[in-house]
Amino acid sequence: LVRTVDLQQVQNQTRHKTDGLSSSTLVLRRGQAFTVTINYDGRPFDPLKEKLIFRIVLGPIAVEVPVSRFGQPSLTQWTAVLERSVPNPTGPRALSVTLSSPATASIGVYTLQLRVEARLSVKTHLLGQFTLLCNPWCEADSVFLQSEDLRTEYVKSDIGLLFKGSPGNIVSRPWSFDQYEKGILDICMKLLQVSPQYQADMGKDLLNRSNPVYIGRVISAMVNSNDDKGVLMGNWSGDYSGGVNPSQWSGSADILRKWAATQFRPVKYGQCWVFAAVMCTVMRALGIPTRVITNFSSAHDTNGNMVIEEYYNEMGEKLSFSRDSIWNFHVWVESWMKRPDLSRGYDGWQVLDPTPQERSEGMFRCGPAAVKAVYEQKVDAQYDVPFVYAEVNADVRVMIVRDRTVLSTSVDKRRVGALISTKRPGSMSMQDTMKSFWCRITLTLRCPSVNFSHNYKEMAIKTKVKCTGRCTGSNTKIVFSCKTHFNNLGFA
């Protein structure tokens, strides 16, 4: 007869690096072993006469795990190994069992049961619940991040810096991500349950929660309230009556608690940096390495052509022929994960944007878009690469119009994506991440004086090229475009 169960919360959470995330529920990371102790009355456990079977339940999904006397924890399946049996002639006996979850297990709140099968009886005992998170410390997990310093910064740290303003006047402001505040992890889990995906098909949603790409898309949509019972309502009008001016928020806990306390009514109000900071909190709480990114001179391409079109009349007044725009700055997040859905080479940082700008597969969300895919302008890579590419590197086509007729056109290739930044790991300062997306290379060409008066004669011209920029190297491609102008004397 099972008397008590010790889930060894303090010891397990210390080993799993989840200290402080919850004081009431055991919090674990997938792909890592944990130990439970079962105190029971009766005769000593005899594996020849009794079977112990753990039942691990997540919603409608259940896995039965027989306890083995021999074996090692597995990264590919649930396992349970009997570590020791403690006899006690005068009191309850104890069994110590080590369980382990696969590195691909779905995140969520699990129920742990134990079934004892004897020759004449079968008894099932409820042992408790535990919350399972992603594990960036586990090499087999798709969110594995090798650097301990970066894991500390992008998973464990609960403080950050957000950058606003313009390239010439950058303002930093501290933000408290608050993932260790009481009840925040529970609210993050509730956010997954409130999502349209969970409500439409619980079983499918829970299975998909093994994949951080899927999790990121769900969270990106749920942080804004445009399609669902999301957390924040956006407001760019300047009138914040009935809510809070977005500039007054300084941490995520107040926002998430207010959302949960009002039965998932949207919190008023948010703008891009608030949306991004709240998403960073949720992703870090779930164990997915995440950082907040600011793009200065950020383009909003509304028609998907990766060009920002601006129309002016002859007096220089801007016309409203296009919904495209360029913001002083825009803030999103990047999360670290593998991309098995893409071809090789696109693992690593992925852009996710919870600010409601354009729909992605029917919902206001964006990403994950692999930063490398954006850099390479791989527009067919999922998700939303053309939109993100336009944000950081769109051409700006300026057209002068009279009576809806374009009189002249000019193209500015330098205005968008003036600076891309984030908080530097281990420091309260700014780090430039622009080279992750793209770079500008300045070319200086020197040509000798050449006589082109000889018609139909091939000539070789030696030209010196000087390249300056942060991205010159073996993988850099330089394309020359040559223009020639004809006159009576030949070339010039």
C-alpha cells in the first residue's frame, strides 16, 4: 500500500536548472533523468511477484513505462529504472526510481500515476503532477545551445534591455521578464491551452508541442489579441484611455497576471516592444533561448513585393497611394532552435514577431523565419521570410506623381535596416547584430586612362578594387554592373 510519494522537487529542480520557476509543482526539462521515492507498507518489493508500471499522462495522451531493475535513461523514450529498495522492519519501506523523458517529449503539465500489478490485485495510485519544459542543456533537444554564458543570458536571465528611438538617438530601457515570479509559469502554460489550436484539437496540439517551431508560432499569435484570447491589445493612436500607456509598462508579470485574472481578456495596451518583451518571457519560461531584437528604420511591406513604395506630389507632399511604411524602430524576438523542416544550414536564431502586422496562414503572427534564410533572401523558406527580409533590407522606391502619372522614380537602398541590435550577453549594453542579416560593402574602383577610339578591337583593362565592410571573406560574392555610354568617338 503506497503511503506517500516524494517527488524530490528541490533536488530535481536543482539538477534540471528550474529553480525558482515554481514552488508548488515539480518543473523538469525533457531529455533528463529525475528521481522519485515511493514509501509503502507491506512486505518488501519482489519484482518476480509484482510489476510496477508508471503511467505518464498529458491530456488524452498516455504512456505506460514498466519499471526495470537494469538499464540506463534514454533520450528517445520514457524509461523507469529501480535504483534501490530500502527495507524497514518497523516502518514504511521505500523504493527509489529514476525516470527519464525523451528529448522530443511535448512540453506541458503531466500527471504521474503508478500501477502495482500483483497476482490477485491491481492498484493504481496518483503520485502527482509535473511540468515539462524544453532543455537547451541537452544536446538531443532541438533548442540545445552550446554556450553556458548564452544559456544563462537567453534562458535563465530575468532582466533585459529594450532599445527604442532612432539610429541617431537610441534610448535603452530596462525590462523585467519576470519568469520566476509566482504563478508566471502556470500562466504561460495556460496561454498554450487557451490557444485556438488547443481548443480545436487538443490531442494534435499536445503532440505538436514537441516542436519549438510550432510552439513559437502559437505564442507569436497568442501574445496579441487580434485573432484569439491573446494577451495584449495594440494601440498606436496616442489615446490610451481605458488602459495603460505602453511606455508605462516595465515588466511582464503585471501584464500576464492581469490577463489571467480577467479570464483571458486582452490587456490594454501594447506596442511592439511590449509584445516582444512578453513573448520573450513566455519563451524563456518554456525553456526556449530567446532574445529581444530592435531594428531601426524598420520597413512594413504590405503587399509582399519586398519594396517600400512612397508616392509624392511635385510639392513634396506624401500621397496615400501605398500602405507601406517605415517605422523609426520595430522590436521582435529571436529564438534559438533547429529547423528540420528546412534544408540544412538554417538552424540557429529564428525571427518571431508577435506584433500584429500581417496575417501568416490566416492569423496575425510572424515566423519563425531563419535569420540565415533572411540573409540569403531565401523567400521560399518557411515562415514569412519575405516579410522579415523587407523589414531589414527593402529597397525604398520614391515616385513623384502628377495626376496619377509617375514623373520620376528613385531608389534608396540604404534607408531600411539602419541598425539591428540586442542586449549584449552578460552586460547592460547594446550589441549590433546587423551582420547576421546583411551587410554593406563599399567599393572603390580605380581605372587607368584608356583610349577607346580603336573600333572593333578587344582590349584588356586592369582595375584595382578596394573593399571595406564587415562581411568580406571567402563566402562573399561581389557583382559588378558596368554601364557604357556611346558617342561619336566610341566609349567614354
